[in-house]
Amino acid sequence: PDAYDAYLKARIMYLETINEPEQAIQIAQKVIELDLGYAPGYALLANLYGYLVLTGNPTHDNAYLRARKLAHKAVELDPELPDARFALARVHYRFEWDWEAAESEFKKGIELSPNNADGLNAYGVYRVLIHKDCDEGIALLEAARDRDPFNTLKHWDLGVFNFHCRRADESIRHMEQTIDMAPENYWARLFIVLDHLLNGSFGLAAAGCDSLIDEVGQKFDPALLSSCAWVYSTADQEDQTKHILEKLRKPPTGIHVDPVFISWACLALDELECGFQQLHEGLRLYSPNMIFLRTAPVYDPVRDDSRFQEILDQMDFPISTT
């Protein structure tokens, strides 16, 4: 019972502190300490480590090795647990770029539990990012939201991946719902800023970044900074963009910035050699943020560059539907 109680607390903490996944990780760790045979605890902790590296530090405390070990342990303890299959699928595609293995695990999980909201959501994200299948991917995300309408992350993911599908107005709508449910989620406000950018409202987007950077204060958030580098560059605020690039290159002691984030700032300044150098470093590190290359609008200006195509070829993505 104590392990289950900690499990529920970790899930709630994750929903309430999306900007600080480390807090949920600390509670989730207690789950498996209380019950070494509780498979859902291992699956949850694997997912939390996977989410952590997407938001900042790709080498955070061997997050990949921890997520992989935890996901495999969950499957070993309970091969019929859908959450274990989904956790392993996430490891396969986020960290290993093993698309076939991920597809197999997703299908096993959905076969075990066809109405599992978390599984439908995770598979929808995968369909958008890896297959560029916006129609099926968004439909899966909507199905997940319909099954779990009070889950903040279901609305959040609809906002994020409508943005990746260039559906800015839909993205704004879902991010506004996310903010209504979780006002502390400043990343939802960041995506509204990026949606303004897609809609051509450059001044509004730049003002939004000014506000967000002031709000986080001394907190070093690479995802926020790199996103705002793109915004400022598009709004012809080159000095601001250069300042952010310098901060990303010289982060606070103990923080290792994902080279993918640095690539955003380099490309925003039209420093293509720097941008591609950072992406090649992302390839070498198997940065989980490389899975966004196919769809992230920040890369649209270089999609026809042979160097960008070469990087995509090395990742060996499946043939897209678009």
C-alpha cells in the first residue's frame, strides 16, 4: 500500500510540476524502494527519466541507462503490463532510434489495453515525430485526451504537436486549456509565443519571450533560451540572439547543454557551420532531442540543405506519410 500511495503521489507531482520533473523522480524512486517487485513503479520512473532529458541535460546522471534498465525491469516483472511496454517503446525511439522495436512495443501495449490513454497519447506523439503522420498522430492524441480529459499533459501534448504540424491556432487553443488547468506551466506560454511566430506576429512573439525570460529569472532553462533565440532572430533582434547563444555555450557550472538546443541559436543567426556541427554532436551523443528534427519548424530554413538531409539519413527515419 505504501508503494502504491507513493506511485500515485509521483504521478500527481509530475502533472503539477511539469517544469520540474526532478521532484517527481525523487518520489517515484521511493516507489521501487518500498516495493522492489512493483512493475508500474519501474515504468513510471523510466518515463520520468526520459522526459527529463528532453527538457534540458542529455547526460543527466546517465538518464538513458537508467531509463533503459527501468523499462526492461518493468517488462521483466510484468510482461502483460501496458505501461511497461509503453515505457520500453519510449526508450527504443527516444534514446536508441530503433523505430521498429518502438513500433512493436507500442502495438503490444495497445493490444493489451486498447483504451489506455497514456499509451494512445505516447503512440500519437511517436506517429507525429517519427512518421510525420499528423492526421493519425493528432487523432490518437485527441482520443487520449477524450479518455482522460482532466489530465493536463493530454492537453499539453495536443498543443505541442499541433505546433509541430503547423496548426498554430489549434496549438494555441490547447495551450490555453493547459494554462487554465496548470497556470504554473510557463512552457505552455512559450508554445503560444512560438505559435505567434508561426502566424507571423513577430513583435508579439518577441514581447512574449521578454516576459518569460523575466519570469524564470536566474533559472537556466536551455529549451526556453534556445526557443527565444529563434524568436528574437526572426524579429530582427540579433543582439538578443547572440547573447542567448553565448549563454548556451557557457552554461552555469555543472550543466551540460544539449547541442541540439545550441543548434537552434546557431541556425537562427544563420551560422550554418555552427548549427550543423552541433547537430553532428547530437548524433554522436544520441541526444533524444534529435527526434524532433523531422518536424520542428526551427529547421524549416535548412530542410533543403544537403547537410541537413545527410543527418536525417543517418538517423534512418521510416518513410513518412507526407
